[in-house]
Amino acid sequence: EERIGAGERLPQNPRLVKGELGNGMRYVVIPNSTPRDRFLANLVVFAGSADEGDGELGLAHYLEHCLFLATEKYGTSKDMDAMLSSLGCTPHADSNAATDFTSTVFTLCA
């Protein structure tokens, strides 16, 4: 049994594919063949309720919900639902988000 000391990092899975987009967004992809033709994506934004200022309580949670309503590219909730459906997602069932003190996590699966 291999033990890892308190100051050591966990070994990295050799199947991880890591990179960074031109806008600075970093990503990690883990290939998975089971179940076939499915995906799960998590977008972690390191901003949460701790980043709210005076008079902004609840803003991080509110913005989390707004993302699934519309964006600049998908201007209405119908447009957003159509885009999610085109990915194989069932809108409002295969998409979710959660905001905590330090981060907001958006999840899509199909």
C-alpha cells in the first residue's frame, strides 16, 4: 500500500489531457469509454459568495441562474434550451450549477 505524506501531491492520472485556451481558461479532459457516446462537463469559476461586496448578497447565486436563461449568443431561454438540446442535454435536467463561498460550478451532461 502506497502512502502519500501530508506535504505531497496525489499522483496525476496519466489519462488526463490538460491545456489552456487563448483566453487563459484552463481545462482538463478525462477520456471515458463507458457509457458510450456520453459526456460530462464541469466549469469551475473561482468566484462565489465570498467575493460579493456590501449590497451584493446573493448576486453570485443569482448570476449562476442567469447563465442558463440566456447569454449574448443565445439571447432567450428558448435559444439556450435549443443549444443544450443540440448537445444531447435535456434542458433543466442535464444542466445544473451550484455556488458556494469560494466558487461556482456549472455542470452539463449528455
